[in-house]
Amino acid sequence: MKKIIIFGASGNVGSYLVKYASEFFNNSEYEVIASGRRKTKVFDQFDVKYFDVDITDPSAFHKLPKDDIYAVIMLSAVIPSYMNKYNGGLYLNTNIMGTYNVLEYCRKVKADRILYSTTVFDISLYAKPGVVLKPDLPPFFDYKGDHAVYVISKNTALELLEHYKQEYGLKKFVFRFPTIYEYSPYQYYFPNGVKTMRPLYKAINNAINSQPLEIWGDPNYAKDMVHVYDCAQMICKAVIADREGGFYNVGTGIPVTLQQQCEAIIKVFSPKDNPSKIVYQPGVSGGGFLMDQTFRGL
């Protein structure tokens, strides 16, 4: 039976991916195995084995299966939005050395392929209103700010993947994420190290309480809104794809405007007898990306 190891299974996208994968794959041909840093029994409900493995510790990989490993899905990463206090070394330790340790595991168990997630911030400076980002754009990012070392660490990890592809024949599938939308019980993130409620949850909470929803700048500013199960579907299909790999934008190519987003939130969450109003504020729109669904073949 072919085994699929998911690193980062206890994260927001990872937890949904495990559930989706447990239903997507034929359990007589594939076995989905979850792994993350936390100890948890949450995946028992999907009949999925879970191993707590710190990818920065090479000795921890002995817990994982060694036979019949077909695909490794690498979602584990330290990302800026969850860094409470800035520490660039954490990016290097997890995103570079952790990836190296996962690649070494792939080499030792003779995995057929690795599926790796990165984010759109490596090409963030291309983003302008109405610009659709392509998967083959060269890196173009800001070397200043709290995202710089993060992007550098992820770009370095991609170079490691290419080395293992050329040196050991490990097929690689890279997925560039925008914001992936899913429910999380934790409604905060840490831009520049400051604990802040995510704008989406703030809007939803305001709608529930019939409070105004604010749109700053152009209400027609548009971005991708990718649901977590659409992302999971792409990843699962890459596991069974008969190709050497690819670089994929996890995008829809369908822009959703701020106006449409606020109207939908009010329709779903606001009381029918006292719906929230939309308040327009002057300012600069931003905070999102629009990507197409094409890919760069490998």
C-alpha cells in the first residue's frame, strides 16, 4: 500500500487536507499518515495515524514509517502571521533545515515525490490592482520588513528541492499559496509582531452584531479567495498525477471585490431584521493577490 506522509498536519490548511485526503484516496491503495509538532488525537476520527515529529530534529524521524512511502506533503513552516515576537532564526531553522531533514527522509525511504507549499510573497512586488500573477514570474520581493527572512528561507528551501530532484530523481510539486480561507477557532495573527484580529473575522463579528463593515479605499479592489478544500483538491490530485512535477499557483483567476466580500458576509452572518451597513472610508486598498490557475511544468 502506498503511504502518503503529511507534515504540518496540525496546522490550519494541514488539518483540512488530512480530512480531505482521507476521503479522496482509495484506502485499499493509499494510506494517509499525518505528522506535526503537537500531540493530538484529533485525526483518530478520520482513521488516520498521527506521529508527533519536530522536523528540526533529525532524530525524531525514526518515529515515521520507512516502507512504501510514495508521497511526502510538506506544509510545515514558520510563517510571519503566527510569529508573536520576531526571530529570523526560526525561519532558517524550520524552513531551511527542517525542509532539509524532510528531504533526507524522502531520500532514505525512496519516496517518489514531494509536494511543497510556499506563499505568494516571493513575487509580492508584482502585485497591483488588476494584475494576475503567473507561476513563472522570477522572485521579486521586499528585502526589508518582517517577511524578508521568511521569503529568503522559503526560496532557499526551493533550491534544496531542485537539488534533490536533480541528484536523486525526487519528483517535486510546488504550490504557491495566497491566503487560504477556512474556519479556525483562532481569529488572530501577528503582522509585524503585533497581535491583531484578522480582518475577515472582524467583519464577520461585526456582521453578527449588526455593526458596520468598513471598506477602505476602492470597493472594487479584488483578490483571490481560495477555499481550503479547493487547495486540498489540487494537492491530492498532484499525488496521483503522472508527471515529473510542476510549479502551481493555488489560485482561481476569479477576482472577488471588497464590495462583494462584505455583501456576502452581511447576507450570511448579519441578522435579517437588522443587517449591517457598509461604510466607505478613504485610504488605500490592499492586502490580497490575484493568481491564475496555470502551472510551470518541470
